[in-house]
Amino acid sequence: MDYRRFQKEDLIHFIYPCLILALNLLQEYLHILEYQLIEDMRFVTIVMFFILYIILSYKILNKNLWKQPRKDFVDPRHDSLIKNWTYFIFIMSSLMFFRIIYSIGVEKISNEPLQAYRFSIMAVVPWLLIYGKILITPEILYGYPRFKKRKIKDQEVIPINDRAWIYDESTISNFQKEILKCGMKKRVLSQIITLEDFIHQTNPFRNTNVSIHNFANFVDLPTSHLHYIFKYHSVMSFEEYKVSCMANDAKKLIEDNDFEFSNLESLSLKVGFTNYTTFVNAFKEQTGREPEEYLIWKKQIEEFEFMPYA
């Protein structure tokens, strides 16, 4: 649990491991403690200890994380990263636990000291996988700021609005599939990336007079082909997409603190809206919140990110 301070009651979890350690040390000097009954009790309690903590860990993770709905202020990708990491660590830990149980089981059958030395090389594999995964997703160590930087970097490479575009061939009719066979299909994704990147870099819709014909000239595409893209590869018309982009532009300006808090109306004009009500409705459609609510939500996130922890 994410406590601000150390919880003294958590020390109870160290009692059994410390007792086992103490027994191991005492047996080095007091051979009288090497009774078979003591070894049998240690074997049984070790097995019970591991199984108990696997079950407890699963229950805590399942209740507090895996089945817990994502909070509004938590980034979906960050939430997914954390959940996937805990799945991975839980599986790796379970494998290492069962390796120990199996090892001491073999040692018990062979009447050897219970040291879990057998098959210790098998513990290397899970740790190598863990270290490899850390290298692939270092955000799990460095936290949300590192994740946010990677997310921004990814968006700069391919800034695609997944809410607007259709890539699934199953959603296209047989007649449309025949049209796609001319080679247009292979170019559509790259062209969508091109126009999204152009919007990301230049914000052309801040000019309220931009039409689909103007936009086609901006991205160097025939107007007919742009009509085709919006007809068969978008869930929006061009005008709806234009409004969505303007709302997203306003959202980005808010996130970058690129306007005055009390000047939302001027913000709507800046991104291309001529009517404030239309801006509010479009912004809510894009973000799930009205602009004023989004500002409050953003402030809560910033306070959460910079909250000091012990």
C-alpha cells in the first residue's frame, strides 16, 4: 500500500523469516537442534508460508489493483503499465517461490539439509526477465514523469487521433474492398499520419475559413482522395473532424498553461471557434468535461503528481 509513513504493524511479516534465519545460525553451532522433528516442522511451515503469501498477495492485488476501476486522474496507459507490471512480477515471484518449495521438497526426500540450493540456477531466469523488462519499460522505476515524457515522444512521432480513424478492414464493405485493391489501402495509413502530423505542427483550423479543399492543398492530397479518406476511413465527417481538432488544440493549450485561467472565451476564439457554446460542447465531447471542469481536474492531477511521499 502507498503509505506516507512506515507502518509498524508491517513488521509482523518479518517475524517468520527472522526465526528461520535464527534457526539456521543456531544449527551451525548447536547440533542438538538438528532433530528430524525440527526439520519436519520447518519444511511444513516453509511450504505453508510461501503458499499463504502467494494467496494473500493475489487477493490484495486483485482487490486493490487488478479489479479496481481506473481513477479519472490516472492516465489509461500508465494504469495499464502498472497492472501489467504487477501481473508480471506476481508470476515471476510465484515461479521463484515454487522453485524453493520444489527444491526443499527434493532435499527433504533425500534427507539433506533444507537449504534450497537445488535448482538455484532456475532463479536466474526470472530475474533476467525482470531486468530485461525494466530496461524495456524503465518508467516503472522512474515513475509517471518518465512515462509522460515517453508518451509525448510517441505522440510526436505518430500523432494519430484514434477516435477519428478506422483501420479495421472488417468494417469496410466488399465493394469498398474492391476499391482498396488499387493500392490506395497501403497509402491510407501513411496519409492519415501525414495529415495528423500537419495538424499537430501547424494547427491550421485556427483559421475558421479552412475548408476541405484548402486542407487538401495544405497536405498535398487531391480533394477527391481526402473525401475518400473521410468517407471510408473515418467515423467523422471533415467538419466534425475539424471541430474535434480545435477542441483538442484547446485541451493542449490548457495542459501547456498557454492561456489565462479566466479567459476561456478568448481561448475558444484562438483555436477557431466562433461560438462559445459550440466550443464548450465540442470540448466536453473530446474530454468528457467542460473547460472549467477540465481546469479543476488538471489542477488536481498536478497536485497529485507533486504530492510528497516518505
